[in-house]
Amino acid sequence: MNVRRGLVKLAVVVCAAALLCGAAGAAELYTYPDDNRFWWFVGTEPAFEILVPSNTGGAYPLYFHRTQFGEEVLEIQMGQDGPVMAVGILKGSSSQISAIRDNLRASRDHLFTNVRVVDDREIETSMGLRAYFYSQLARAADGKSAMFRAVFFSRGDDLVYLTYFLYESDYSGFNRDAWIRAVNTFRWM
């Protein structure tokens, strides 16, 4: 029974990846030969690339791709109750970043209390890009400490954002590395 469940999960992951790569949207996944734990997520409108976690090691992460109202989002669920990373692509100006951030954060506000903003500033990535970085800690509905992290890259009227919802205790090892690599590998092409 567990083998059958595993095969079903694998089939779902393969189908999700196939749908994503075959979608008419502006971004696709490509293998990253230097480290099979990551894939390149490459956009064409706007043109960019970023490393995201791959699922070559098992059933997770799972990928959910959607396009709605002019926003394209790749959501990456990194475990059954694990972190959720997302890459969003939309048209807009840098003056809209605060409103976009607040709406993304608000999607889970009902789960958080005792919110404390940790970072709300501009950063420079390893690629030399200026980006807006925001992070917060909060108490989750289950009593654990949770975090929300977001980085926004803007160029002209193109915005690409990266978000991460996870337990504070999960921000270590591969989960931390995945976030740091995503932020620091993003570049416009």
C-alpha cells in the first residue's frame, strides 16, 4: 500500500512538472547540472532566472503553477507540513511592492498572532541586484514560531517576487540554503 501511495505521489509530481513545463506561461523549469537539488526557473516575459528546489530526491517538493489576473505563480511545497516557497511574476511598479507584500502576507494573517517585523529594507544580492527584503516572525495557530520572508525584484514595470512561509525551527539546513540560493541566484536576462 505504501509503495502504491508513493507511486501516486510520484505521478502527481511528474504531471505537475509536465504541466508547468508545457504551460503557455512565461516561465519553465530546467535542470541545474551543478546540483541536482535545484532547478533553474526561467522566465521569458520578463526574462529572468532563479534557482528553486527540485524534487529529484523524492516526492517533495510539490509544484503548483497558476496564472490568474495577469499574475503567474510557481508555488513550491517543500514537505507535507513543510515550508512553502513561491515565485511570482507580474506587471507593476516598485511603488506597489508594499501593497503586494501586505496582500501576500494577509493570505495567512488568520494563522498568526504576535507579529514582529524583523526586516523591512533594501538589500543587495550576490548578483549585485538591489531588492526589497521583508521578514517577520509570529506565533502560528498551532503555537509554534513561524516566519514569513519576501524579496521583490523590480525592473521598469516588471516585478518578480519570492516568498517563504515556514516554521522558524525549519529555517536551517537545506530549507535555509534553498532560500539563500533562490534570492542570490535571481538575475534579469
